[in-house]
Amino acid sequence: TTASGYLVNQTFGILFLKQQLIDCLIRDFIDTGNIDLRVKYCPILIWWMISTIIPLRPSEFVLLKRNCIYKEKDKCYIHVERIKSRADRKKHTIPIMTEFQIPETLFEFISDFIDYANEIDSGSYLVSDDFYIKQLAKNYKRNKEKITLQKFNNLFKMFEKDVVEGIYHYEIVALGAVENDNQIERIRLGDTRHLAFMNMLMKGLNP
């Protein structure tokens, strides 16, 4: 138990350090980045800001609807559709959470993106396939209304190349391959879900 606990703590520590660095880069990029690049990678920025405070699978992010945010009694909320059904969780007594309170700054950021997305199409998903096609300026064939998980992952890889490496001059390397301060371990889309768990625990929430 002691050994496994140490391993968990070490893993969380590595993830937390990666989160801090990437979070600093993303916050700076939001404030100072080129406007065209910020628009292009807005889904990545939104995904990061949501999924580091709410445990969210990448496949759940691409399923977010354009009307996923709302206000109630002066508080801001987001609705998240879970990919695991209630039938899969019959053995669990904890109810599946789909409504989460979010900071007003995040609410406004998503709201601004929705206004822009509505100028591109009238789709029902937060990030549409039309948005992806428009930002890449390529003649892709539209096959689905929402952006696919594969395309979202492609967009994230482009963000790493254009922003993390291109603007901030960090070399992205494999897990455990960091040798100097100019290198950063690659973050996978699913990592942020675990960062959210860590952040929630650090705020004193019951495991």
C-alpha cells in the first residue's frame, strides 16, 4: 500500500507540474496571442479551461451542445452529457453529475465563442465540423455535424506545434524524456480529466 501510494503521489506530482506550465502558456496565449490563432484554437482553450476543473473525457467535450451553458440565480452553469449510461453504473450509489457551476469568466469566454460559431453555421454542437473545416481552410468533405474526436486530437497537435513549440519554444517530448528546462512532456487529451480530480481533491472535496 505504501509503495502504491507513493507511485500515485509521484504520478499526480508530474501531472500537476505539467498542468501548471501548460496552464501558464494557455493563459498567456489567451491574453497576448495573435487573434487569428486564438480563434483557430479556441476549442482547445475552452477544452482546457473546462476539463481542468471538471472531470471531462475528450469524447464528452466533443458532445457538448451549443446551448450547454446557462445562468440560474446569477450563477453560471454548464451541462455535460456523460458517455457512460446509468445502466453501466447500477452498482454505484453516487448519482451521475451533469450540471456543474463554472466561473463567470469561463462562461463569458464560451459565450463569445458561441456567438462566433453561430456566424459559421447553425449547428447544435459547440464545436462543429464546419468550424474545423473553416479554420484549416481546406476543402474537407463534411461528414458529421460535430467535430470528431480524431479531428479534435488533430487540432490539439496543431496547437502544440504552432503555440507550445512555435510561440513559446518548448520542445514536446515523450513521457519521462525531459532532459532540460526547454522540454515539456506531451499531454494527452485524457490527462486533464485526472488533473481535474487532483484540483478538486486539493480544494477539499470528498474523494
